[in-house]
Amino acid sequence: MLIVTIDAGTTNTRVRVWKDSRVISDTSESVGVRDTAITGNRNKLINGVKKALDRALAGISEPYEIVASGMITSDVGLYCVPHLSVPVSFNDLVEGTVAHTIPEVSAQPIWFIPGVKNAVATVDVENIDAMDVMRGEEVETFGLLMQHNVKGPALIVLPGSHSKFILTDEKKQIVSCVTTMAGELLDVLTHQTILANSLDGQFVTKLDNDYLQKGAASCRRVGLARSCFTVRLLDLFTQSTHNQRASYLLGATLYSDLQAIKQSMALNLSPETNIIISGKQVLKEALASLISTDSFFTGSIVQADDDPQRPLSGVGALALMETILCRHTVSQPPFSSVLHQGIPT
């Protein structure tokens, strides 16, 4: 039995076909839930997901099951599945996964994995920092816990457009998370502000740790906005290189993430908590460097080696779907899930 994983986010959808825990087909489309939010309908998302799915399955005749994660399960996705409230174990995620048939995309049901939210009974402006949500990163988290055999309480760091900091406990449950927009901020600053000229419109390619630390120190001292403009001053009045200026901006931007980790009500992080960092190499190096030189953190820091042939989102979704199939062979049906038809209103 083949497993097809759909990982759909804000701007991109990726479809992978797995056989014996390896990817045998991989394709993507530049479409995501942002298109639904902009247009007010799901047509572009439906067509994009179907196009990617059809292309990935071209020439494949073996039976398969489809499982989807990410923003595709949100209210602007293909099928909305409510968030599960923490603490959430892998088994909870399995139990919360819902099968739904969307004929416009596939003749057979797609299993939609729910997102996860922090447990805050009543949210208001006074405690809003304690609330957070994720869709997709919960699958990556369990994929990382499985792939690297993480033990004990840990903070899983997943940098990206929306960086996620996910706290897990000794039972390997997700107990809370924090989201920042560091990646999006970095993208906008690099490409759509006056800094674009000073940075040649490019991110850092080779980290300069000295400038990274100086950027973080600047943010701590005078704030992010001033530190950003300092990048232009470095361009105008010093002989700094592109990578030095880009490293400075990265340090300033990521320092704001460190502040969130240390001070957010959503995590209440203990300094001795071990930290596992995944993601792109330059971001892993930068975060590891900043965390290791911050006196608040006393736990171990591990940079997870990511296997491009076994992406974490796929590993987690694959394990979840295999668990569903295994239970399905024992009991019919495996859960209280009901197969629905058509696009939900």
C-alpha cells in the first residue's frame, strides 16, 4: 500500500508518494490557503491540489491512501478540522484525524490531520500571549521525535516563514507552542524595504557569527526597528560584506525570537530544557549560536540532521497513516470518523 502525503501551507502545496518509507514521487504547486483568503473561494486551491496530486500519481497503478496536513485543514483550506487542545500525544493526533471525500480533488477519501492549539479557557487581551496555534508543525514535531528518538522534555525549534517553538514533555506530548513571524519579517525586510539595496535582495549565504551576535546585541539594546536601519548604515559607512550585513539583520531578527522563547506566557520555559533545532542549515547554525551564548539557557542544544529524502512532515504523516491503516485492519471502522462528500460550506 502506497501512502500519499499532502502538505499544504499558506503559499505552497507539496505532494509526495511514499513506498516502503521512501519518497518515489514528489511534486509541488505554488498554491495555498492564501489564495482562498484573497479570492473568497476554494477553486484555485482545489485545482492546484488536484493538479499536484494527479502529477504525483501519474503512472502509478498500486493502491494508495491519501493523508493531508497543514493549513489545508483550516477554515480557508479544503476541509476544516478543529484544533486539538494540548496536551496532544501522537495517538491523540491519530484519533483526531478525519476522512473526507472531495470529488473535485480525488475519488477516494483524504485523511485530514487536525492542528493543535494551546489550552486557554477564556482568551482576552490580558492573556492573549498564552494562546497559540499550529497546523502542520504538529506532524513535523512527531516526525522529529520519531526520527531522532528525542527523550524527556524538549523545545522543538522549527524556523520558517512562521517560526514555531514547540514544547514537548517526557511523554512525548505537545504541551504548548509559540509562533513568530520572523521569517516573513526577514523576507519583507530583505526584498521590499530600503534594505533591499544594502542586501542585494538576498538572504545570508554564509553565516558571519560575529555580525550575527552584534545584530542580536543591537536588538537587545535599541530594539528591532533601529537595528534594521543599522544594516543600511553598515552599507553606507563601513566596508562590511553582504554576508556580514545579512548576518547582522538575521541576528537582530532572531533575537526577537529568543525573547519570545524566554518570556512568552505560552511556554513558561525552564532554562534547563533541552533544545532541538531543525530547518535550513544557516538558520540552525544561527539559532544554535545565539541560544548557546545566552545565559538564560542551560540545557543541551542539538541541531537535527534533516534527511531531504525523509522530510519531517512526511515522516510524521506517514507514521500516522500507517497507524490508521493498522488499526483499520483490526476494527471497522477504526475511529468515530465519518466519510463526508463534497466541499464543506
